[in-house]
Amino acid sequence: MATFTSQIYEILSLNGDDVGSSVVNTINNVNYVDNRILNIPSGSVTTLFSFDSVPGAGTFVTSSVQYVRVTNNSTAVPIKLIVSSSTEAMSYLISTGSSYMMSSTKMTGSTSGLSFDDIKSVKVEPSGSSASIEYYIVTA
């Protein structure tokens, strides 16, 4: 087993004042990491990975997920990140060079006839031409 540490640094000087921040997160008992860089073709919705109770190709065990990062490596193309439960989906626009992070597969809530449960899959759709995507998943 290993220990995983993520660090986020925000560097900003505003009106001569240092208003940056940093966050360090340490996760113990890490057993597995999966890191991929993919080129997602224009006009497609591509499943990056899924979560379930048993592992499989591109599928991670829901209860063991500790850290997930999806980064849009593209310099000109935003992406739509589609986070789906078994019944609903939410989309996030991820700007070029930006990331989306999760610490678990838990997602709950409801509004106006919509009801979300735990995350089942994460998909991506480039807005425009193809996009370069990186994901990094840590499991216990």
C-alpha cells in the first residue's frame, strides 16, 4: 500500500496583497492508480470510466474510489463533462487547462422531479474540434 498526496496551489497578488492559498490532501492505504491521456474526437460523447460494485475494463469499484481528477489539456476547446447517476445526468463545462475533481462517487439530491443517486459514469464531449483529456483515479 502507498500514500497519495495531492496539492493545490493558487497564486494571486491582488492590489499588492498575497491572497493565494494552498491545500494539501493525504490519502493513506492506496492500492491502485489509473492515469490516462486520451484524444476525444469532435462530435462524440465518450465514456471515460464507470463505477460499480465489481471492477472491470474501465470500471472502478465504487466503495474504493478516493480521488478523481479530469483535466481538459486542450488549449482551445472547452469540454462538456457529463456526470451520470443511474437515473439522471449533470453536465459541467470545463474550460481549457481546467480540472474537475471528486473525492468519492457519492452524489445525492433532488429538485423539481429530478432525483440523483451515486455516480455511475463520467463521459466527455468536446465543444468543437477534438480535445485532449487526462484522468487520474486513486483507489484504496
